[in-house]
Amino acid sequence: MSCCDHHSDEEKKLGRRDMLKASAVAATAVAASAGFATAAQAGDKSAYADPAEGALPATDVAISLNDTALVVIDPQIDFLSPKGVTWKVVGESVTEHNTVPNIGRLFKAAKDSGMTVAISPHYYYPTDHGWKFEGPLEKLMHSIGMFDRKGPLDLTDFDGSGADFMPEFKEYINDGKTIIASPHKVYGPEVNDLSLQLRKSGVSKVILAGMSANLCVQAHLYELLEQGYEVAVVRDATAGAKLPEGDGYLAALINFRYVANALWSTDDAVKRIQNAGA
């Protein structure tokens, strides 16, 4: 065997080793990723636990009845009920985080204390189905009839439809005191009158809850922050879709940690609201 043949054999062996090593690393990464996804899908709370030692400084929001509002995004059947068109993808997360009862507790605490309450709903009218372009989720929402209404001035068949509010919340929303903003159309409140209504009510601080975590709640959080509000997100009064593309709740939770002025549990938020009203 020549020197060149010897080197060629060695190079082939090294090449095979490198390939096997790379394959093993890739397999480990895939397995770890799959294991993480499985844990999250199974409701493993550790998947959502805050880091033991975070790198970001702690911040908080001091609330009062004079300057704070509870804002609930999309408290509607299509998002929060087994009868809703999105239940197959959000139902597990809604159930896991006890989202519906937790939103109800926030409503009750806010109403009992006399705190300003506002709703930012999501409605689609027939003209909205004529949009010339859409993102992936917009396209999906339109195709499944999510939040559909007959028209902006037409409540035909609205009661009990996917666009209607959850029955558990109606006593709080339909009391003649709750601000019901005009609808947002994609994710954020840029095109509705939520901020105007809050400013006119003297509100500069917001307790944010509702659906869904990485879409409308996150978009409302960002826009309200940009407009100078202090925002506390209630982490277990929201939920997200679980799809092959990822766990929406986990994606949102990471961003809430990064940008929200405070991140509270429902228990904590309820105590703060009650103390504000005491």
C-alpha cells in the first residue's frame, strides 16, 4: 500500500467518524427538542417555570383605582369554549392554565373594587373576508369563520355564536359600566379605540389578560407599552395554541418576561385589585 493510499483510508475513516458524530449530535438535539415539546404538551409546569436566576432586573406596577384598568382581550366563545372553532388547538392550554375561571376571578375582583374594566374584542364582518392578503393565522381565522358577524350594525345570530362573549363573563361585561372597545382586526389595538377610551378614563396602568397569549395579548402589550402605559400581564389568565410550529403560550411567556412591567399570577393580581379597592 502506498503512502497516498494510507492517507486516503485514514481520511475516509475520519470522514465517517465526523459524519457519525454529526448525526449523533443532530439526533440528540432532535430528541431533546421532542422531549421538551412533549413535556410542554403534557402540561409539564416546569416547561413554563421562571428561571431560578434571571438576568433581567425586577420591575413591578403599583396600581390604584384612580389610574388602573383591567383589560381583557377576546373573552369570546371561539377562543375559550369547547364550542369555539379554535378549541382543538387552544383547548389544552386553556384547560391547563385554568384560564376561564381565572379571567372570571379578575372580572369579579375588578367589579367588586370599582376598577375600570375594558374589553378589546375581535370581530370579522363580510367585507373583511375580501382582504387581498393575509398572514397565516389571518388566513386560517377567515377560513374557519372565527369571530364572524353579519355586519358592524347587525347582531343577527350573534347571541351564543363564536363571536359572542363567554356566558360566564356576561354579567360583568354587560353591566353598563364596562368599556367595550371597537374591534381590533389583526392582533393589536392600533386600529380600535381602546387607548382613547382608557385615556379618557384617566388610565395609565393596565392589568392585561385574555386571548391568545402570543397573538392578541402580546400585540396589545407591545402597543400599550409604546403608548406609555405601565402593563402587568396575568400569566395564567391567558393561553395559547399548541401546533407543530410551536407552543404559543411558551413563546409569549418568554416575551412577557422580557418586556412587561410586571408578570403576575391570578392570585397575586386579585389580591392587588382587592387591596386597591380597600
